[in-house]
Amino acid sequence: MPMFVVYVLFSKKFNKIYIGFTSKLISRFKSHNEIGSGWTKKFRPWSVEYLEFFDSKKEAMLREKQLKSSRLNKTL
């Protein structure tokens, strides 16, 4: 059974944060920094600032949503 990770990335150059979840952290981080073409591409490079591990996708999705909707994400 895969483990799921909620992660917070930080772009020091642009003072931006990104919150996401995945079951494949290394490849996902690489896609944000090297491969991807979405929102995160504009703010490279990214560093991992925070991780939380979960046994289920549902738990990870709920925590990601909580962090994204929280005022906390403005201060991470």
C-alpha cells in the first residue's frame, strides 16, 4: 500500500508557496522543478519546506485542502 505525502514547496526567488499531495514525492518534486509546464514552472526553483505522511489518499487530500484553505498557508 503506498504512503501519501502532503508537501509544501517554497520559491525563495519569488516568495511563493505551493501545497500539494502525492504518493511519489521524488518524481513529483522533480516535475515541479524540471519537467512540469503548469503554475509551478513560473516560480522555479522550489525547495521542500514541509512534509506530512498519511496512510490513505483520503487523509492526504483532506489535509491538503485544510492547508490550502487555511490562513496558515499565507505564513508558511
